[in-house]
Amino acid sequence: MHASGQSPPSRRFARPRNALQQRQGAYDGPSGHAGTAGPALRLSDYLRLQPYGRALLTPAAAAWIGSARMVILLMASLEGFVWGAVGFSLVPEATAWLAPAIGLFLFALMFSVIWILDASLIMSEKPRLRRQGRQGAEQGGTKPRNAGPWLRWLFGLLVRIAIVAVSLYVTAPFIEKLIRADDIAAGHQTQVERYFDERERVLNAQIEERAAQHDAGYRARIQGIEQQVRDVKKELAAERKRRDQLSADERPEIEVLAQDLAEARKRVGDELLGREGRPQGYGPEARRWEAQAQALEDTLTAKRREHAERLAPIEARIGELRQRLEALNASIVEVREQERALLERIADEVEAEQPPASPPKLTFAAQSKALNALRESPAEQGVPHFETVEGFAQAALGILFFALIALKLFEPAAVQTYYSETAQVQYRNYLNGDLADIPGFGHPQDAKRRLSPAEFARRWEQWERDPAAFVANHRDELEAQADLARLNADHTHERELLSRRREGIDHQLALEHRQREAELKAREHELALRLQQMEARLGDETDLQRERDRLQLERERQDQSLAQAETERKQRDQQRDDLRQRLEHHRAQLAQAREQQLRLARTLADNQQAIGTAREAAASIKAKVTAKQPTLEAARVELAAVAQQRAAQGSQGGGSQGHFGPLAARARALRRTIKRLERALGPDQKALDEQHGRLIVLEAEAEQLQQAIEDSRATVLELRRRCDDERAALDALLLMPASQRDPSPPASTITSA
């Protein structure tokens, strides 16, 4: 625009604006950005997304930057963790020691890349169409609006969206793979087990195919031996049945003979010992029963011998069949061992011919295939996409990114001002005093009158939009401030006049108040003198009556104290007598309990002595019985041998000497000896039984005495405890302080009374 067409305000501020543009050129580079005059960028400011430090940073801008920093940190950490885990899993097992280093490297790489991209997006200056339009209007008004910065900013935003799309397409499956690592490992383990099952099935089929060629001969041999085993078992069962039948036929007769023999022997013993009222001794009845017992014994012996002779061939046959059965079983075991050895050799040969096992490995591609198989499984068909793990991961990444985009698109004006290089440069110029010649930008060194960051941003935007309107608004503001100052001065003057008038009124009121106070003080002094005179007259009359009342009260109090002391003394004496009576009663009971315990102890000692005596007597009697028992047993054994010899002679035809031969005489002599020994053992056995019965009675009495002593001890302990309690209560009563035992009125009270 031509200079002659400028308005007066524009002409007035054209020179300052040109000078300002020249000064700004010293700070700006060729492309209009901040030059070297600005403060150096620190790493901490870059990481906190505050490249300009605290300049123009309002609380709202700081809160917004903190939120953006948190979102960037979450997104970069998520990407870095996923790619680090992927790098960790890509390392071969041969170089597993490289896995931590590669994982950390990929984590740092992706974290840095995502942080740099998101930080550049957040810290980028969003263009303003209004400023572009004003600059275009100043350059002629006919040039179209410059859309280059907006296109560059939108292109960067589209590139970031493309990166996020790649992340959603690539990183989300990685996240799903990490989350479902257990499912993938389980699927791979199933494949490995299926591979080994199939390999084992093929191996077993080949072994069975080869073993079928040699198995027919072994099977035929085993079947033949098993048939022989079945035949032998049938024959063995028949022989056992025959033996059992023979035993069952003869067992009743043998049992009857044995029972009759036992009864006859019992009757002989009863006759010899005189049981059940019979005369004791070896009389005719005893001899008759002894002869009957001898005959029964001979008959039973012959019957048993005959039964054994009939069973001998059957038992021999059963033994032969058992030996044959054991031999056949051993043959079966031997054939089966040969068959098993053949199968093991065939299995070893077939297994040696098999190629080495190569189960499927859990490679990166195998993990991807397993993940696709899990997605296509019937259990996950029909599930909405964002309810799956991949959809959840994509939603998480998308929420973080679009939250970042929303923060940038809807950033407050304070954030736009903070990230504006022009505003930052001009704010430094303002602080340095380079904008002092522009109206409204003065007093940069005065901390009280200096513009705040928000106020500076507002004024600088107005100045850039329309300098003439800004100057006019500033002039109107100055005039309004002058009018306001004038009104404030008038108001201050009026307030001063009102305060002075109020001070005069207050002074007059104070004088009147002091006068009233002086009159009130004089009246109060007069009333005080009259009151003193009246109190003096009344005091002389009431002192004597007050002294009388006090003396009467002291007498009544003294009488009450004496009565209370006497009552307490009587109660204490009564309590002491009761305690002493209970103590004497408990002591008497304790003495009785001790005497009873002593008597029980003496009785127990006597009982123990009697038990010892009874045991010694029983031991001596038992020794006598034991000493005589071998002779009796030897006689009985010899008598049985003689009876067998007589039976043998009778079976051989020597029956003419059955009752008069030497064996018969010897048998009679042995029977007499046995009877004599049994008669000699009878009293000792009876005495032994009596001693055993007495010993049982004495031991029962000892247990009862021991229990009574324990009860007596418990009673003594309880009585001792009661005596101690009564003694302690009596001591506490006797050791009670005198001030508590015998309360009496103080000496001063008695003296005054």
C-alpha cells in the first residue's frame, strides 16, 4: 500500500513498526525462526515438552503440557515394550545371551522414535489463519491467503496418522502375541505331542508287522502248555476233592473218639483229685475209667493210622501234580521271556532304522500361524472385533493416539501462544525493553506494572491484527484510566471531608461521655462509703452468732466421727474374730487330712509288704510245681510210649501177654507214679491259685489306697490354700494403718472447741 494512503495512526506507528521489524530480523534466521539470540534449548526442557522454559507458561498451559507428556509417555512405553519383547523373542537359542541387549535396543529405539514424533506433533506451532490473512492484506489485499503452513502442518498430521495405522496393523498383533503367549505355547505343545504320538504309532505298527512273522510259533507253544496246565489243574482239583471227601467221611468218627478220650481222662483226674465230692485216691472207679481211657486211646491211634495210610497215595499224587504244574508254569514263563526278548530286539532294530525326531519348533512364523489358528478356532468365531485381544490392543493404541490428536486440535490459546515462536521472541523483546515505544507495552522492568504472559499475548495479538485499532483502544483505555483516577480523587476528597466531620462529632461525644463517667464515679464513691458504714454495724452483731454456730457444728462433727470410729472398730473386731475362727477350722481340717494321709500311707506300705510276701510265696510254690512238672511230663511221655509198644505187640499177635507182660507192669507202675505226682502237685497247685487270688486282691487294694492318697493330697493342698488366704486377709486387717483403723478429729478442731 502507498504511504499517502495510510491513516494517521498508521503513519504515527509506521516507523516504530519498521524499527521493530529490523530488530526482529536480528533474532530471526532466514526462514523466520528464532535465531541464536534466544536461550539455548536444554534436554530437560525438551523432555518436559517446554522448549521455551517458563516463558509465557501459564498454569493452564502447564497442565495441558503435563497431560500431553503423560499420553506420549504411555504410547512410547507401550510401543517400546512390544518391540523390545519381539526383539527378545527373535534371538536364536544359539545366541541367547544377545536377547537382553537386542530387546533393550529395540525398546530404546521405538521409545525414542515415538517420543520424537509425538513431541514434534505436540510442540509444532499450529498456523493461524487470521495472522496469515492480515499479512496478506498488508502486502496488497489482492494476493490470496498463504495456505503453505497449514498444508505443511496437515501433511505432518497425515504422516503421523499413517505411522499410527502401521502401528495398529503391526504392533497390535505383536501385543496379542505377547498376551496370548500361554495359549500359543499350549498349542505348540499340542503339536509336539501329536508329532511324537504319530511317530510312536508308526513305530508300533512296524514293530507289530515284523513281530507277527515270529509270533505264531511262540503262540502255538504257549497254547499247548496252557492246555496241559488246564488238564493238570483239573486232575489236581479231582484229587483234592477225593482227599476232602475221604477226610469228611472219617472225621466225625475220629472227633467222637477224641471227645470220649478227653472226657475219660477228665474223669480219671476228677477221681484222683477228689473233685465234685468224690473220694480222693486211685480206687476201683479211677482204675475203671483209666482202663476205658486206655482202650479209647488205642482205638483212636489205630483209626488215625488207618486214615493216614488211606490218604498217603492221594497226597503223593497231589504232590506229583503240583510239581508238574510248577514245571509247566516255568515253561510258560520261559517261552514268554523268549518272546519278550524277540520283541525287544525287533523294537530296537525298527527304532534304529527310524530317522531322528524333528518336532516342530516354536519359531516366529510358528507363533504367527498358531495365533491365526486361535483366531479362526470355533471358540472365537462370532466374537466382535474389539472384544478380541487384537481389537483391544488396537483400541488401546487408537485411544492413546486420538487422545493426543484431540489434545493438539483443541489446545487452549495459552498453549498456542507458548508454542508460537513469534510470541516468544516478542516477549523476550518486551522484557528487554525493545517494545517500549509501542503504546501498551511499557514498564518491562517494574515487577508490579509488568504485563503478565496472558495479558502480553492478548495485547500482542491485537497489535498484530490491527495496530490502529490497538492504538485507539489503548488511547480510550488511557482516557478511561484518567477519568477513573479523577473520580477516585474526588471520592477520596469526599471521604476525607466525611472523616473530619466524623472526628468532630466523635470528639464532642467523647467529652460528654467523660462528663457522665465523672458523675457516675462520684455517685459510686458515696454509695461505697454508706455501704461500709452499714457493714461495720452489721458485722459487730453477726460475729458472735457466727462463732456460736461454728462451735456447735464442730461438736456435732466430733460426735459423729467418734461414733463412726466405734462402729468401724466393732466391725473390724468382728471380722478379725471370724477370720480367726475360719483359720482355726481350716487348720483342724488340715491336721485331720494329714493324719488320714499318714494312715493311708502306712496302710499302703503294709499292703505293698503283703504283696511282696504273696509274690514270694507264689514264686516259691510255682518253683516247686515247676520242679515236679518235668518228672510228671516224663512219666506221661513214657506211659504213652509204653502204650504204643503194647499196641504194636497186640497188632503183631502178642495178645496173651497184654495184661501180664513187662510192658503192662511198666504201664501200671508209671500210672501209679503219675497219680502219686498228681496228688503231690494238687495241694501246691491249690496253694498257688490261692496266692494268685490273694495277690490280685492286694493289688486292687493298693490301687484304691493310691487313689485315696492322691485325693488326700489334693484335699491338703486345697486346705493349705484356704489357710493362706485366711492368714493373708487377717494380716491385711491387722496391718491396716492407724489413720484408717481409728479415725479421730484433728487436734486443732478439739482445741478450738
